[in-house]
Amino acid sequence: MGRPSGIRTRDDFADYLLRVLGDFRESGATKWENNTLDHFLDGLSAFALARVVDQAGQEAPTWQLFAEMIAAATGYE
């Protein structure tokens, strides 16, 4: 599946989610580190909490960032 790139719109993000779902259906149950919903959500929250923010203490949400969070959640601990 790889890291997402070029995710700029809601439609790009939706297409990316469909690719993630396809990857999970194809091999995720055996190859993803976080292959259950509870592990996936745990990885997602851990990645979100670990993100580096700008000097103002905030990070602007983007569709690209959301996609990166989903990608990281497949294996982030």
C-alpha cells in the first residue's frame, strides 16, 4: 500500500480509503501489524498524539494528513 501522496481533496481521501480497505481485504489480516479494529484505532490515536506541531502548537488538518494517519495506523504502536 505504501505511504499516501497527493491527497488534496475529500475525493482523493475517499479513494485512498478504498485502497486501504482493498489492501486489508487482500492481505491485512495477516500482514498488517494492527489488523483488528481495536489495535488499528489504538495505533491511530497514538500516531495522532505523537505528531509534531508547529511553533504555535497547532497543525493544520489536511486530507493528506488524514491519509498519513490512516497509513500509519496500520502498523504504528
